[in-house]
Amino acid sequence: MKLFPFFSEKRACLLLSASEGRQIRKYRHFRALLQHNHDALRALAELQQFSYLSAPPTRRALREAYEALLESVYGLVLEMNSLADGAYADLEAALTGIDERISELLRFSAESLPAGYALNLDELMTPRECLVGAKAMNLAVLKNELGLPVPEGFVMSARAAKRFLDQDGLRASIARELSGLAPEDFPAVEQASRRIMQHMRNAVIPDDLLQSLHNAYTRLESRTEENVAIAMRSSAIGEDSDASFAGQYASVLGVRRDGLPEAYRTVMASKYSPRAIAYRLRVGLDEDETPMCVLGLAMVDAAASGVLYTSDPIVNDAETISISAVWGIGEQLVSGDGTADSFRVRKSDSAIVERTIAPKTVRLDTAESGGLRSLAVGESDRLLPALSDDAIRELTRYAITAERHYRLPLDMEWSQDTRGSLYLLQARPLHSSDVHADMPEPPAADRHPVVISGGEVASAGCAAGPVHILTDMRDLGSVPAGAIVVTKTASPSIAALIGSLAAIIAEVGSTTSHLAAVAREYGVPMLVHLPDALSLLAEESSVSVKADRSPAVYRGVVETFRNSRKKSRGGVSGAARKRLDTLLSLVQPLTLTDPSAPSFAPSGCRTIHDVIRFCHEKAVASMFGISGDLPDDAASVRLVTHLPVGIRCVDLGGGLRAGLTTCDRVTPDDVTSLPFKALWRGFTHPGVSWEGTINFEQNRFMKMLAATATSEFGDAPGGESYALLGHDYLNLSMKFGYHFTTVDALCTDDANQNYVSLEFAGGGGSPAGRSLRVQFIAQVLERLNFEVSVRNDMLDASLSRIDSADLLAALDPLGRLLASSRLLDMVLKNQDDVRRCVDAFFVGDYDFLSGERPDLPAAFYVHLGNWRCISDGGRMLLEQDGSQWGLSVARWFSGIASRTFGRGYQEMLDSIGAFFYFPIAIARDSESADATISVGVLPVGGNIDQAGGIAFGIRNVANYFVFRINPLEENVMMYEYCNGHRLVRGSMDMDLSTGVWYELQVRIAGREIAGFVNGLHVLSHTASAPVSGHGGLWTKADALIRFSELVIVRNGQTQRIGCR
């Protein structure tokens, strides 16, 4: 044994939050995958909305929406293979195959390049996106076809880009750099990008191209002013608009003649930013298909600038225009750096229906030398509106004109110069949900009253039919055709029945869930976020569902709803319909619905939706065993707890209090992981006993307890337990004696991502006992809305796609279940025992091991001791008899020593913890903060101790306060137990006698605590935090104490808790 182990290299204190290793990297891939999954589902939902537009979408709009989806799905696939160590290498090939078919469908036909390098916006009279890019073409349409005000400008064309790359060996150099480059190898992509962009910035622009650039600028000067400041922006071909590459390409503002070459090279080079390269590699875009055109646009001497949405995307209101405005140039608005005024305008009459004026402290202007400068806004102007009402109405007119032309909602940028003239700077499609129109009128209230209203529309439409309550996904076969399914969660399992359902109602769920996407595909109305749907609709035989702007469920069958499914392809016909139908057939159907089927594999992915579903299911499965092979040298720390478990914690990021090291003493209070804290609340619930007192062979039981006691006394059989902790993530691989449990949970703001997965197996009991315990756990979990699968004595369970509050609420009872069932395999004998324990669990009785005792106090959870209800002269009292505790010789000796040496001996025993045995009875349903708690206490006997009193602020059996009396010591004391350590918070000598009743009272107000004996204020204490928790009764060692009713007064209400 080393005498000074803390000097060894192994004892170096490592910062837990800076830990690295395979598990940390795997977790980071998992989180990146979840973000891609979230983005992909949202993009999928937006693409599906094209089905419900009254006019067909353009090819450009479809391509933009699809590429946003594809970028997220490629990221999903790359992270999936990183997470699974390349186990699904053929998944990318499956996705590429689907993408090739879609890309061919959406590819523009090639056009010959024009003769010139530079084109004025005035010259672009017909759609020529393949020549100048969508950004420039859209502005030309606004200016030339619609007659809307757009600044003068020019475009350096695709031919100019080709000329630039053909000289100085640029094209060959780029080809070499990109050759063999893989999008998942991002470090290599970054290095290639750095070399390419440096080469392009240093390249000499050919004389003829440079002359064309200067000539275009000269022509622009003739239409504006000498040395005009311009903005040079990307207008990429092959991307349809810059939305797919938002923020990836460069824009250079305030450019004048001297800066033209450098600005042109900068924009051209931005085509090869790392993310732009990776994106093109992922989607298979050829270099020649994506030339970089550069737009030169005269800058407006901006008094105000901003953004305009032709449909309000916040409230999905197609009749309202949303306008944002700031002083000066709008770069700070689009970059998110400034606050803006906002206005909502009704299209029908240009009435301003809402305005919010924000404090605007900074404005951007063009500097004389080029570029931008930041100026402070004068005090008098900060709260003035950046736009006048007349200007707002004029912008509204422009917006309506543009939207009518494109037949799509638009995202537009605008600017107003110092003379009051307005200009449009950009227009691109705005993705927002359609405002589902043409719904039947609501029924008469007297014939069909509203049963439930509200929620969110995941799929619009109307339907009527019989109600079918679905709480167990194993009962899918019992759902009749034409039913309106009412369920807790939007489980993807329901997709198997989607073609036969009339409607779906889910208490929780997301509009971007897999099921929602399938419902939209099939035109099945679906409502989510209706928390009381199961209870409110359980008694209804038939209902009618209206999923529109005012969603509601009506009693009975409304005939106009029965055959009123919304049109899935309204208004789309001919070539446009064929293109849209073909695209959606390759994107939205979900054919992978059964994760256990052999076809649930990369080779089985037929659509983009299949790829998304496969990745999500396999990602969760990959994370399940993440803690199983944690290396010995991982930066972990033992959790110090009163529970008989040994858990080592690894911080994945935000899971532990910042600044902790491997040398620190870490307790549950240091854990900041939300799912762990919720599960731990269940583990440490006052009703859960960790004593393990069951009736079987004692030597074996004591060996088990000794093996699992604490970190100081050894490890549990099977090795240590590990908890991998993120702020919203938990992977707990836990050894409970002779069985193991794995809990994997994610709790985010996105309900569609959230889940809890559980695996449970093993045990020390007989095969029959282990099987009965698994049946008990399964029945409890099913009543908690988990989906459960049982194989012999092994159990898998999951709960998914619920909001964070519901998920955390589910983890608490899961913790109680796991803790209370850890030894049940040794006592369960038959199915009657299983049913008894299940029923007991749901009435708050978790002590299944102690057997039934009619004299136990039903209103209390008891921990340690021999608590019982007794009758004393017709008065019911609660008694804790400690006389059976300890060795009789020790009690006899202690009694003699106490009488011989007096009170000093008692204090000595207490100071060394010689008889630290603290029976506690915790009152059920007694949680409170500010309260007054009272009880009568009668010390009857005890040789070692006669302490008894009130326990309060009970968080669990290791963290609470005590206010007690002790006639043997003749004193009153207040303690605080912190993670099992007893701390004295106050004491006072007092004449006390055995056999005399004393009225104890504690008053709690925030952090302040006051203790009273027989109405006399004797002790006070200020806690480190507001005191809250359960109330209860407490004794010590061999004390024989009787208690009257426990009385709790809180919020003006009095609660009496005792024996009945």
C-alpha cells in the first residue's frame, strides 16, 4: 500500500468538464446527429406543404426546399456512421441513389453562355437563372417585368467565372485539391478550402475580364454617380437562390472602383468555403454546374433598411405582411446583431394592425473610403419608427405585386434612402405553412357540442368516426378501419394503419414527427398537444375532428366532416403535378416502420424519410451501450451518496457543476444533468427503502449488501456503475447486486427528439422469480405509457416523442420502480404477488419486501426502526421502539456508564457516532415550503438514547433537518443531515424528563427556521437555501418514543397526519 497515494501520477486532478475519449466523441456525434434529424424533419414538413398550395411550386422553389432537406439528411448519415464506427457504410450509397433520381428530376436544362462577361440588370428580360444566378435574376424580374424599384446594377456572368478559373492554373489546382476529398473528412476539407481560397485571392484577373468589370462599373456610374459605392454579392448557379447556402458565400459592401478586383476575387473564392465544398460533395453537384456569378448592386444611401415577409411566418397568416426595420444599412438586422422595429400589415386594405418600436442605438453607413462604419443613433431618434406609415403602405404594395407574380410567399430585403425613396434588394421564396382553407363550417353547438379544442395542427382536414383509445401499441391490430385514434404519443408505429384511419389525436407530439409527415402524405387529419384528450374522449363513442386554424373535436358524427378530407394535390396539374408527385414519392413515404424487421436496413431505404427514420432508430440504439466499455483512465469521479450503489460519473458537457475535478468530492447536488436529477428523485423518494430487509438466507444477503454498500467498502458484483451525463442527456449503466439496468434518456426542447430507453436483465433469484419481477416491471411501465418488450427475464422499454416536462415526470416513477424492485426476484412467488405489487406501486407503496403489517402507520413511509400504531387510553399514537436495536450487552453497559459518568458519556458516544441509528417516518403527501409543523413527543425509555422529534425539509433519507429533545442529555438540538452527514445547527440545555409529554413545533419561512418547545422559542437557524420537502418523525438508537398527530399548517390549510 502506498503511504502517500496523492503524490502519484494517477492522482493528478483532471478537470471533469474537459474530459476526452471515445465516449465523449461518440456523444458529440450523437448530438450533431440529433440536430440534423431535427432540421431534416422540419425541412421534410416544409417540402410536403407544397402539396397543399393552390398553385404549383416552381422548379426553383422545389429544388431549394429539397436541397435544404438533403443537406440535413447527408449530415445525418455522416454522423450516423461516425457514431456507429462505420457500421452502415452502405447507407450513404442508398441515399445517393435516391438523390440521383431527384436531382435528375430537378436539374435545369443547359443553356449556352452569353458572349459578354458582364450584363446590366436592365438586359435581363427573360428568366436566365443558369446564366446569372437566382439572386440576380429575381431582382431583374422585379425591376424589368414588375416595374418595382431596384437599385441599378450589373452581373458578372457564368462565362466570366469560367474565364477567371481557366487562367493561372486555377481550375486544375482546384480539381487536384477536390480530387478524392470526402465530405465527412472535414479537417481535409478545411485544409483544401484554405489553399484554394488563398490561391484565388492571389490570382491575377485576366485583362479582358478586368476590363469588362471596370466597364460595367463605368456604365453603372453613368446611371448613378461617379465613384458609386456598390455591394458585390454572390448569385450562385445551381443553388436556385442563396437560401440553401445562406451565410456561406461572401458579400462585400461599400465597394468603389479601386476595390473592384479584390471584392470580385473575394466573392469568387467564397464558393470554396469549407461548408460550401462539403455540401456540394454530399449532394453530387459538379463544379461546372455551379459557376459563381457576382452581382454588383448600387448601394442605397440608406436612412433605413430591413426585411419583409409577404406572409407572416410567426402566426401562419397569409393575409398579413410582416416588416422589420432599422436605421441605416440593414446588415445588422440580417446578421442578428441589432434590434428592429416590427410592423404587421393587412394585405386587403394596407392597414397597420400591429407595430412595435424598438430602441435602436446603432446604425451602419457606407464609409467614404469603402466598407461600412458604425455610428451611434442620437437619443431623439432611438425610439422613433424607422419607417413612416406611407412607406409601410408602399412596401406593402410592392410585396403584394411580387407575391402575385411568383405565386409564393416571399422573403424580401429593402432599403429607403435619405430622400425617402424605397428600393428592393432581394427576393426569395419564404417557406411557411399554408393557411388551410375551404373547410366545412363548424356544426351547430346544440347538436354537436365541442368536447375539446386547441392543440396544434399536424395535418389539416376534417373527419368523423368512432373513437378508439390506443394506449398500448401492441393492440394496433384491434383498431377498426375508419377509427379516430386517440393516443398519448404520436408513435410512428401508428403509421402502419394510416391508410385506414379517419383521424389521429395525440396528447403530445410534434408537427414534424414521422407520424405527422405520414398523416400529411395520406391526408389524414391529425391534432397534437391536446393534454387531456385521453380522459375527455374516453367516454365518447363517435366524434368529428376539425383540424384548421381553430382546431376542435365535436361530439357525434358531423355529416359534412365524414367525407371531407383535404385535397392533397389541389391545383397542381400537368408537368408541374407530375414533377411534384414524383419528387414527393421519393421523399415522404415511410416504408421502414418495424425496427425489428430484416428489411430495416440501409438496403431497405426507399425514400428520404426512410433514411431519416433509420438513422434516428439506430442512433438511439448505438447510444444505449455507450458506457459499457469505458476505459479505466477515463476522467470520471465516484458519486458520494448514501445509497448502496457505486456510480462513477463522466461529464459529457453540462452534466456536472462547472469546475469539478477528479479529486473533488462529488455528491448528487453537484449533478446538473436534468434526466439524472429526475431519475435520482425517484431513487431517493421518501417511500423507497434501501434497507433490503427480506426474508431469505441471511449470510447471502449480508454478503450482497456488504459488496454494494458504498465506495469505501467495495464494488457491487459485476463491477462499477457508470453515469454519462450531459445537461439534457443521461446514459446510466447500473449494477444492482446481481442484475443490471441501462437507462438512456434525452430531454430537449424538441419533443420529437426526446426519449427514455430502458434495458433490464439478470438477478440473484430463481428463473421463475426473475421472470415474475420482469412481469411486474413491465406492467408498471405499460401503465406509465412505455412501450415494452419482454423476453424471458429480459426487458426492453421505451417512451419517446414527448415534451421535456412529461419526460422528466416519467423518469421520477421510473427511478422509484427500479429502486423498489431490485430484490423482488427473491420474494415474488406467483401472479397474485405481481398484481399486488403493481397495485401497491400506483398508490404510493414501494416497500414490497417487508411484508404486510397491519400495525404499520399507513400515512407514513418508514425507514429503519420498529414503527407501529398503538392505542393508549383510546388515543391512537405512533410509537418507535428502538429496544430491539443493537446488542443487549452494549445497551446494558451504556446504561450503567450513563448513570455512572453522566451526561458527558452520552455526548462522547454521540461525538464519535457510536450509535448512529436514526429511524425516520416520513409523512406522505406532506411536501411543503413555508409551513408550521407540530407534534406531541413522549420519551418513554432508552438506555443509549431518548432523542425524538420532528424531521422536516426532507428531500430524501440523507438530506433533511431535525428538531429534537433528549431527556438523557437534557437538551434541545437542531440538526441538518447533508448527504448522510449530521451537522449541528443549534443546541440549548433544558430540563427534560422521561415520561412527560412535550409539544414540539417548527416554523419555516424561506431560509429561516425557528424551534419551539411547549410554546417557548428555544432555537433558530438560517439555512443556506429555502427549506422545503416532506415532514416526518425522527428518533435515535434504542429510544422508545411515542408521538401524537403530526400537524402541518401551510397556506392557511391544516393537515393532520397520524394513526387512524
